[in-house]
Amino acid sequence: MSLSRLSTLRKSEEKDKIQPVREDKPSQLEAMRLSKREPENHLKQMLNLEVPGRRPRGKPKGRWRDGITRDMKQLHIEAEDAEDRSFWRKRTQAADLNLGTGASR
């Protein structure tokens, strides 16, 4: 086996070990904090928007709110924690590192 073939094998093995980066988690968790705003706030109204009509047949698409709820359960964060901005930032930045993004704000 040639030396270049060995290096190719090693690189492919390293690629298998690398987890995909989740860039959307920090912004989603930050948006959950925004949902704790006043009811007349336009951002909160958009988050709570109910679309009229029936949902299509088959498996329902994942809703944003369901994903946030699942992530908050995983991180042991309550919705009331969003009111304390420093606590929320600390917990969501820790989540960034745990989820593999390593993104800094």
C-alpha cells in the first residue's frame, strides 16, 4: 500500500470521528428568551402565530417550539430562567460547547 493511500485512509477515519456542527442551536435558544417578552411585542406575536387550516397528512414536520422545548429539557432549563439574562447566556453558551458548535458570542 502506498504512502498516499495510507494518508487518505487516515483522513477518512478522522472525518468519521468529527461530529457535525450545529450552528442553529444558539440562535434558537436565544429566540426562546425573546418569547418571554410582553404579549403586545411583535416578536412574541410572531412566535405565537397560529396558521389557520389543517395540517397535511403523514408525519407532522418538527415545529420550532417543540425543538426548543426538547433542547430546554435536555439542558435542564425552565422558561422562567429566560428572565435572568446572565444565567440564560451562561447556560446557552455551555450548551454551545456541549452540542459541538464552540461558537462564541
